[in-house]
Amino acid sequence: MLKTKVINTHTIDVYEAHLSPRSSLHAECLIGRHPNCDLVLDGPAVSRIHGRVLFEADSCFFVDLGSTDGSRLNNEEIGVNQAYAIAPDDILRIGDFAVIIESVKPQPIPSANHVWDGDSITARCVQINTETRDVKTFRFVAEPNILFDFKPGQFVTLSLPITHPQTGKAVTRSYSISSSPSRPHTLDITVKRVGPANDDLPPGLVSNWLHDHLAVGMILPMQGPYGDFNCVDHPAQKLLLISAGSGITPMMSMAQWLSDHAADTEITFVHVARTAQDIIFRQRLALLAAQHNHFKLAFSLTKDAPNSPWAGYRGRLNPAMVTSICPDYMERTAFVCGPNGFMAGTQSLLEGMGFPMENYFEESFGGPAAKASKPQAVQDKSSDTRAVAAAAVEGERIVEFVASGKQIVCGEEETLLEAAEQAGVDIPSGCRMGSCGVCKQKLASGNVEYEVEPKGLKEASPQENRTEGHVLTCIAKPIGKVVLHL
């Protein structure tokens, strides 16, 4: 591993960057302006692929790859395509950037059979890239070092060093993986500054914390991977990928994975954004489209920007636009991801166009819908329980927590997880959409209902299924009285 301090001499920004070999077959890192580089230096005098760092045993070497403006090592101009040894306290000058070498540490490359098996791991942030004005990509490596094994389109759950403002418990949050499993040494999540994940969290508690406080070198617990929204479990010869906003992240993982495997899958990728400046991964997608004849890319903008010329599509998706972009849409498998309103509109649109909905898959990034009501009462079993008894007679929904000695009367839209939070009972949770399985609990008695399929139960072992009373508390709603051991 190469530990560096990067100084932008133009803006005087200073940050750390850790560089590690990409793989055992390609023991190198790329430096340049292109977003796919391991160290991205966004400056006018930096070439798209400026140079590379080679790792050999305990040593590192820098090679200038024929950059336009050249590179300097310790203030000496270096030749093109020649390897120069770099050591602590050396300074690389690349455009407006000074890259100070702080340490060179030998790093074993994991073998192909040393892979992530789905357990909780420790992940270190090694790089942060700005994608748009309100979107950043955070790149992680595992410690100890392993290969990230996941299906393109899946997500992970992070445990963050911040607490819930009401319960005081640690906050977890799920994010789709935006990198490809074909590049398994690192894992990326791409995060937008957004509102709360649910009504109880103030705006930006999680996503804005990542933007404002997560720094290179910091360590976070990570669980996963989770989810059946992926192109491995639902393979197809022709794909229609439709996204909006940060819903582009699992689509990017799928597109990059298919490209890296030289798949002959026909891909039509449609992304909706507010303005051209808000298009996430625009350059990367354009590169994929340029490299592959079977990859068709289309953007549509929903907000007018008078000072920004645009020759592409405008407005929200409609039948004429879908038909123009993808005339054979009826023959494709559709993956759709974005905010709740976008999801509902796209599903309705495709249904109205006669699309075979058995080939339709979606993943929402808007968080759970707002609840219509709040729990009506929390009762300690040692106190007067007449209100709970009356509710039971009237057939209302009641959740009892045996170990905590509490009962709660729920509204019709309340889940077991929300009831627990109102009662002050701690249940670990992740996605809050029924996908990750983190919130799974076993019922002591009673029955529950689901409005959506509890996908997280499929991720569990065969012994931990509905027949043995396991439920996903984040989406399970009590029918009558439900008792939990908690």
C-alpha cells in the first residue's frame, strides 16, 4: 500500500490518498483525470490517464504514460514510460498537484479463494471522488484484505458512528454498490445529499454525514451483500435499464460488470436527471457506449437550464420517448430504480404500454412511504393496562415485548420495527425495505402481514424461514396481537 498526501497547489486543498494494487495480475494503480483512475486528480494539466504506480515486493515505482504536460519527481522532470522508484518523502508533481509519498508498505494480494462470504466486515475508505455537485463516490477496501464477492445490483449496510436523535442507538443505512464485482479489490458506494430515510430522522443525518465527515482512512463496519435486484438472478439477452437520480448506482454496477465480462447482452440504458450537471457517471457511461456497439445510452433532463445547451431528450418518460429510445422494449427485461414517485410513474407507464410485467424488476431509493398514523399508546406491563386490554377487545393491533415488559397499540400502517422504536426496544435494522434481513426476529406468538414480498427472508438460511416464525420487522405489520421475545 502507498500512503500519500495530495496537495492541490491551486486551491490549497490537502487530503490523504491510499493506493493499493488492483489485483494479483495487475499490481498497479492508475493516476489521472479520468474517474476510473485509482487516484483522480481533476486539473487542466493532468492527462486522463497520466501515469501509474507499480507495486513490486516492498518497492513502488512511478511511470509517466506519455502525459501531455509531463511529471516531475523531486523537482526533476522524468522520462516517458520509464519506471522511477519512489520512497517516503518523495514528491511527485502532476499538473497543479503535489503528491507527497508518506509511506510504502508491503501489501499481500488476496488469493482468488479468499472472498467475502457475506459476514460483517471492517471496511476502510481509501478514496473519495466528487461525481456531481451533490453526489460523491466513496471507495472501500476490506481489512483484513479480501475480495468483494457480490452480484451486480446488490447493496450493503453500513454502521455509522452517529446516533439516532430519539433512541440514542447507532444508525445503520443501506446503499447500492456502484462498482462491479469484476473489480473485486475495492467496493464503491455513490451517495447523494438527500432528505431523511424515514420520518424520525432529520434531513441528511446519514447521507450528509458521509459527505461532510467520512474521510480517507476512516473505518466503518459493513454487512452484506443483500438483495435480489441484480442481473445474475434475472439474466436476459436484452436489458432495458431505467434510472433517475441516485437510482443509477446499481445500474452502473450491472453495466460495468457486463462490459468487463465482454457479454453480448444488448443494453439500452435510460437515465433521467434534473440538468446535464446532475448526470451521475456521465463520462463512464459514455465510454461504455463508445466501446460497445450493443450498448445504447440515452439521457433525459427534467429541468430547463437556459445557459446550458442540450441536444438530448427532455422531460419525464412517456410512451413516445420509450419507443424512440428502445423500439424493441417488449422483448427486454427491465430493471428500474429511482425515487418512489419515479418508480410508480415508470411502472404505470410500462404497464400502460403493454410491457410484460413478469420481466419488470425495481428497487426504490426513496425510502419507505410516509405512515398514515403513529402508535396510539405505549404501556408498561407493571402499570395500568386497561387501554391495551380495551384495544384487544376491539381487535386492534398490539405488539408485546416480553423481555422489555412493554406493550404498544399500533396504527394500521405501523410495522413491528416502528412499534419497537416507539417503545424504546432496540432492533437492529438496515434497509427498512425488507431486503437485507438485518431486522429479522422470531415471533413468540401471533401473525403478521406484508404489503411487499419479504425478500430478506430469502437471503436467510433454509432453517430461518416463515414456517419457523421468522419475520422482517421493518415491513411486517401485526394482525391482532403479536408477541416478541425482546
